[in-house]
Amino acid sequence: MEEKICIRESAKSLKKYGSTNNHQKRQERYIKHTISKSDTLQGIALKYGVTTEQIRRANRLWTSDSLFLRETLLVPVPSEGMSSPSDVTLVTDVLSPTSLSPNNNNNNRVDSDGSYNDFLCKIDCSIANTRSQVLLA
């Protein structure tokens, strides 16, 4: 009898991965990256601090070879914030990569001075904190 209870409890925690699973709409933020001839999927992922799998999933890419067929890519923004160049467009609440309208390009520009200054201040504080802890040890 105890075996049946243990098996039943372990079966309850299984996750559903099939088409019967109710998909929840996630509030994700994306950066619209314009592709140049020298761009690679790995390079773009390193530039924005995300994985190539996240970029593939956001853009429905099956292989990295199809990168040259596109003019832009949607890059998911990490939850910690972003430290990206000011020449990219921030896109929010994207339902599908093909539903973007080019009219929203200037509405969501990233404030480069504020974000860079905040980022550099955080680094300075972290270095000072680490230095003081090393001196105490």
C-alpha cells in the first residue's frame, strides 16, 4: 500500500510538455537587433548576454544558417536589466516575431546616458565593496 502512495505522489509532480498544456502569455521584453553581414548568432548572444537557444526560440529559427535571410532579430532582454548599445530598439509584449510594425522604432529608444552611468556606478560600488572586504581579511 505504501508503494502505491509513493508512486502516486511522484506522478503528480510531472510537468506537461505536450500540446495539451495551456500556454501562458509571458510578459517578455525584446531588443530589435539589425543584422549586419558579419553577425553570427553566437556573437549576438554574447553581445546581449543571452543564449543562442533563447534567440532561436524568440525568432523561431531552426538553424543558425538561416540568419542571413533576416534583416532584424528579436533578442530577449535578461531580467537583470540590459547593457546594450543605444542604437537598438526595445520592444515589449511581442506575440510573434512577424507582427512587429516598423512605425514603433523611435518610441522606445534606450536612454544611453542613464543606463551606462547606472551600470558603471554599480561596478564601482562592487569593486569598492570587494576591496574593503579584502583589506579586512
